[in-house]
Amino acid sequence: MDLHALKFEGDPVADAVIADLVESGSLAEVNQVLAEFRGNDEPIPENLPGSVREYLIATDNPPEWMDEERVARAHEFFIDDGVHVASVLSFGAMVNCYAQPRPSKVLTVTHRLNQPHRRLSETSQFVLNMMAPNAFGTGGSFVPTIQKTRLIHAAVRYFVGRSPDWDHEADGVPVCQQDLLGALLIFSVQVIDGMRRIGVSVTETEAEDYYHVWRVAGAVLGIRPDVMPETWREAEELSASMVRASYAPSGDGIELTRNLVELYEKFVPGKAFDGVVAAMVRQVVDAEVADWMEVPHSKGWTRAVRAGAKVMGVFERGEDRSRVDSPSHGAFSPHRTRSSALFHTNS
């Protein structure tokens, strides 16, 4: 696989739709219609241009290799550990994305540098829809979410690619296949790695299932299936060789990270907890990445977060043993009931 060539490749299916809408001057109108298109079971709106209707029909189904049992198991995993997934997504995955200079530059050119709340909200909603029951089937709402996200990526490619601030020779295509694949690995492989860093027990089967759902989502999102690793282990290897190798300091990434940390700190009351956000970030990302992104140091909170990770590990191992030993573990376990209620409240 020529990873370098992926930098110059977009998504021809979605790119053709956006080009048609821009040329016909109907982009804003289509945005309004698609904003109301939210469920897998909803009929495709009639008042859409032919190119959009054809796109929505062509991208409506998940790939044939999707394993419904694994998708269902991943949902159960998320019910139990969704809070931890959300924590690592917030504190780690976002910063790892910003550690990639080219995607960070895209955010600068699109003037979304100072909108961390919007990016966090969009990412969180994407994951919630993906991990909901029957995400790809009846009653779900994930397929329209992916279809619209795919068109947003294409719109970014169209407009950023025509910006004088974008260097095609050096930077390739905005939101290229390499960027999409990298984001997939950050939100799957590196999230599991981050969960383990904070003491959460994740089995190999759970990791495989979680990655499988992301791989299915990636296929519907327009990532070439032949470049996505088939197994968790292969995905780990590619994450290490391609994604982590792409991390580097950049002014855009530093500012994005600073804005994100400041956003989180606004939700922490008083001065007593100053430093806890930075300590959490440093717990779930590599130290070198945290330094590149100029994440502040807080020795006191760093020790506290590390201690908390060890305590979390003890509780997680105890909970895992209790699940195996207790014949009553299942849909009515107290832990599962609380997590399920939280999940459905936030979705």
C-alpha cells in the first residue's frame, strides 16, 4: 500500500456531488433539507437534486462484510464503558488529531480554529450515533450522520483546495484518504490505548469489536476498504507506523490544543482543580505529543491522575472477576443499568 499516494486522493463519489451543487448554486438549499434528514428509516427527501438523491441511495448500506454480532457486542461494550470512551475521546483523541499538522491546517483555513466546542460536539454525536442500538439498521440514525459527514468532508476539499493558503504540492488534498484513515485509527486504536492508560480493562475481543464498528463506519464514510486493516492487530501496527509517525509540533496544533484545554477548564469550578485537565491529557497521550502541543505540566495533578488510574485498574479487575463469577450478571446488573440510562439520556 502506497501511503504517500493516499495524500493526493479524496473521495470521488462525494466530491462529484459537491462540485455539482456548487456549480448549480444549490448548496445552501440542500443543507437545509439534509438538516431534517436524521433517521435510517426516513425516506430520502423528494426535494433534492438528482445527484444528491443518487448519492444517498448509493451510500445507504454498510459493506457486506459487516458482522452484526460484533457490532452488537461493541454496543454492549459501549454501554458498560461509554463514559471512559468519551473521556479518552475528549482528552486524548482530539489532541492526537491536533498533533497532525496537515489536518490542523485545514481547521485553520476553514476558520474553525477557535471552535473546539463545535468540533467536540460533532465528534461526540458521531460516536453516540455509531454506538447506538442498530446503528446501521432499523431504528438507528447513524447512516444519515455518516452520509452528511462525508459530504462535509467533500465540501472542505472543494473550498480549501481552492484557497490560496493551501499548498497542493506540499500538502496534497485536504481531508485526503490518508487523513481519513489516520482519524479512524486515532478514534479506534488510540482510544482503546488511552482507556488502558487510565486503568480501564479492555479485552482483545472488545478491542476487535470496537475497531470492527469503526472499520464499517470508515467504509460508509468513503475510506477505501482496501487500505483499512482487517484486524485489530494490523490496525495497531498501522497506527504506530503511519499515524504516530505523522505527529509533529505546529502552531495550528498548539493553538487548537490550547483552546480545547481552556474549554474544558471552563467547566471545572474554582481554582482548586486548576491543572487537572492538562494532567488528564498527559495521562492519555504520549509525553512527546503533549510536549509538542505545549500541554501544561502540573506535578500534583499528574500524580493524582496516575494514582487514580491505578485505583481504576484495581476496580476494573474486580468488576471483571465479578462478572465472570456472578450468574446474575447481564442486562439487569446495576452497573449496566446506570450506564445504559446515561447513554440513552445523552443520545
